Amino acid sequence: MKIRVSVLIGVLLVSSVAYAQLTDSERRGRQLYLRGVSPSGREITGRIGEIDVPAAAATCGGCHGMRGEGKTEGGVTAGGLTWSNLVKPYGHTHTTGRAHGPFNESSFIRAVINGIDSSNNPLLVAMPRYNLSPADMADLIAYLKRIETDLDPGLTDDRLTVGLVVPTQGAFADVGAAMKDVFSAYFDDVNSRGGIFSRKIEMRIADAGAGGAATATTAHDLLRKEQVFAFVGGLTAGADAQIAAFARQEEIPFIGPSTLLPHAETPVNRYLFYLLPGVGEQAVSLVNFAAARPELRKAPVAIVYADNSLGLAAATAAEAQMKSIGWTSAAKQSFSPTNFDAQRMVNDLKNKGAEVVFFFGGGNEQSAVLREASAAGWIPNFLFLGVLSGKELAPNSIAAFRNKLFIAFPTVPADISSAGMAEFRELHEKYKFAPRHTAAQVSAFAAAKIFVEALTRAGRDLSREKLVTTLEGLYDYDTGTTPRITFGPNRRVGAAGAHVVSIDLVEKEFATASGWIKAY
């Protein structure tokens, strides 16, 4: 398959009760209740009969309901855990015939840890006996006293409010406007068909000015002024760490923010879901591509990178991947984009005997190093990132590198299926938005589609927590405009990989050098 150079570069439950924030103790208690995870990091287990199971696999919410409402499953009834229900003065009589008086904090602790109710009757064997610490137990009780009114913002019986943060000034203002057009059209179309479980999606725009560092501040301000359930899409480049901290602190999902530096954390930030790979994932795919070729795997290797955030992220990821697969011979060096001496670099690399060069710099630097290498009669294998390239990478600068130049792209035109393009065009024709910044618009389309898919799978009884866990179960999902998307409990980049292409110098086209290469 061959792809035009110009095309590929261009592709590059609830009521309306007011929301109130949880206290720190209540927030920790919710984490315990819904996920079985202690904020202290201490492992929690539950004993069922003679077997110990992780609390994360036998959560309170899994049996008693996300809001403590109680439910029956598999013939076993788990009673309601709202505090108002637990402390009813006349107690409870269960379907099994077991009767007991009201709980208080002490008797509730005994029930959770020892499996004994407030009248000293044993609970069902199916109820785990948890090894909660006093601090964790205090947090859990604090949350149960609040669980009935723990309503996520922006969510009512007939409305779901989402936020979109885009720049309105500077170089990316038109990109932001193009994305907004697509989100508005997509959500309007969903609403015209009755919404999601009779909820209409209302979009609130956060004006990030020129973007960058202002993005997180703008998102925070929007959340304070408006009740926003989740953020969808938008441009977060330049503020990824701040957005990640904001999402984690407020426990608000961000689905499909556009950036080349997806923010990675350990443990994973549960509230971030990136669609496309950043430079790190693409660099790892380049390493995997080269490692699969014996002639490259055995050759002396150098990693050369621009001394900036993108170059450093790519180089760090590439080096780590090389070490993880036992490819440890790479030399590593950086350069300043503002004072780049291509001739000196070429002479240095040539003298070191490098035969494979992972070069993580911009289009100008890529072209310059190719020209100087050709002039010096040094023709190694070069591996570039297409997202850092541009029109500067002209055919006359690469003529000598036939079958020795490989470029990674996060997406290619082939990722847009005929069905996906038809769906996108139908939306465009119906809502008459201007077709511009194609890569940004198809990314926005994919983000909106994934968000609506997750809402649909989550069901009527929606919450932020349920949205997050539903997205974590999204596997090999076909948006029609991107590589297939897979998320998971420890995976937050949906398409973690890249396409690698070479160049047909006669036809002046990119040609596929490999299929989709997974980063991890």
C-alpha cells in the first residue's frame, strides 16, 4: 500500500439535588467502598469461608450497589448500606429470617471485620470479613453517612453536562474551533434522537485563551462555575501534568484530550483516557519495528534527540524499551534546536560507527542531518517520528536513503474506514460545519463517539465511577476514524502504537513498511 506524502502529513439515577464536594475522609471512604483500595496503600483482603480474596475483587459497591441501595444477585441479597438504613430504630428482618436491631458505629465495625450483626447473629458466608484498619474503617463509615447524597455534578434525570477546553487565541485557535464544531454537531445529533437514556448532552465551552498552562486553570474555573460531569476532547498540550493533577483531585474523567505527551503515572491516573499515542508510545513502536529486523538489531545504534519536552520523552521511552528487550548498546546524545550543528553531529556519529539512528528532532533538523549525512557519504538507517516532521522533509533531502529511512505515524489514512468516513460526512452534511484541520476533527469525532458508546454501555444508572469502569472495559473498539481503541485498568492510551512507513522515491510517496506496531 502507498500513501501520498501530502495526505499523510495532513492527517497527522439520580435527581437534580445540588452537588457538594466530599470531605477528604469521605473521598477516601468512597475509594474503599467502590474499589476496595486503601489510600494508605495497604492491601485489603476479605475472607470468604477459608479463602482470602483481594478487596478489589469483592468490593462493597459490587454487592450492595454503587449508592448502597442493596441488590440481589445469584440468589443472594445484599442489604442496603446507606447509613439511614443501617440505623433504623426498628432494625431489620431479612428474607432468610435473620432479625437484628439497628447498627451503630461499633456494631457496624464488628459486622465488617468479624461477620456478626448488631444482635450477634452471624452474617451470610457470602459476606467477606475484611481486614480494615481503624483509619480505613472510619473513612468507610464517613462515606456511608454521605453515600445517599453523593451525586455527581452535571447529571440529572434528563441532562448530562460535559466540558470542552479549547484555545481561542494563538496558533491553535482554529484547531480548537474545528474540534468544537464536530463535538457540537455530534452531541446535537445524539440529542435529536432522544439523547442517552433520555438524557440530553449539554456542552459547556471553556475558553483556554492561547492554551498551554492556561488550560488546567480554565477547566478548573468551568467546573466551579458549571456542574460538569466529564470533559471530552480538547487540547491539553502544555498543561498535561496540571490537567492530570486536576482530574485526579476532582475525580473527573477526561476522555480523548489531544496531546503528544499523554501523562503517565504510577499507579495509573484513573480519570484520563487518551485516544492516540504520544511521542513516547510512537518511539517505542519504532524500537519494536527495528528490533524485529536482524540487520538493524545487530548494528551499532544511537539515540539523538532535541533538548525539549518532546525529544526527551521520545528518547527516554526508546531507551527504556531497548533495555527491556535486551538491546543495550545504544549511544545517547542531545542537541539544542536553537543551535543545531548538523555537520558536526553527522561527523561525530559517523566516527562512532553508528549504523542505526533514532533521531527525535523536528522537520528542519531531520532534513539538515540527512543532507549532511549524504554529503559525508554516510548512509545509516534513520528512524523518525512523523508528528515532528513537516514539509521540510523534502524528497531532495532523502534521495540517498532508499530503504533506510523509516517514519512512525500515529494514524494513517487507511485507519479511516469507508463506514467511518461515511458517518463523518453524514454528520458534516447534516450540520454544515466547515471541514478543516482534518486530523483534529476526526480525533474529535472519535472522542465523541467513544464517550457516547461508554455512556450507552454504562446504562441509565450512571455515575463518574461507572463511566470510568466502563471505559476500562473498552476493547478493540472501532471508531471508524482511528486505529482500534483498547483501554484497561492499567492502560490509558487507547491506540498505543504506530504505523511505520518508508519512502518510494520514484513515486514520491510513503509506502507501508509494517502494519500497526504495538508499543506494549
